[in-house]
Amino acid sequence: MKRLVLTAASMALVAFSVLAQEPVVGTWKTQVGTTAAIDECAQGYCITMKTGNSAGKRIGSFQGSNGNFTGTIVEPESRKTFTGVLTLSGDTVHMRGCTMKVICVSLIWTRL
């Protein structure tokens, strides 16, 4: 009986953690056609490239919740670091960041 209760409690905990996962977590198609994964990490959430020349590289980290985040992202080709915001709207991620507070870039990614 104890084993059944422990198994049920463990299953409930796993189900709750899946339901509580931030909607930004997932696989995204970038504007240039490559894919990136957003996952939970020690910094909050991290972006790792899945395809293209930078596959396997972590290119960003950010913190926040409820579809509003702040953090940094590194443009893989130029290696410039942009600080800014990431907002989630349905199956679209909007990112806006600036480097040296002068050069700003906006990106839109869609969920795969």
C-alpha cells in the first residue's frame, strides 16, 4: 500500500512539474531558418542552437516569467552580445536587444 501511495505521489509531482513549465520552453525556428531550443537552466532559461553553423552552442540566457523576460543573446556570426527583452505571444517569441546601447536588433521566432 505504501508503495502504491509513493508511486501515485511521484506521478503527481512529475505531472505538476510538466504543467508548471514556462511556455517559452521548446524548439523554435529562427528568422534565418535554423532551429534553437529554449530550456530551463541555472541562469533561468538558456537558448542553444540546434542546427546551422552554431549547432550545440549556447547563445543566450534570460530570466522572467509569464511571457516577459530580460537577458542577453549572442549573435553567433558576429559574436556581438545584445542585452534586451524577450516576450512570448502564443507561438511567437519577439526579441529586442541592443549592444553598446546604440545598435539594436529585433528578432521573431516561431514555435516548431
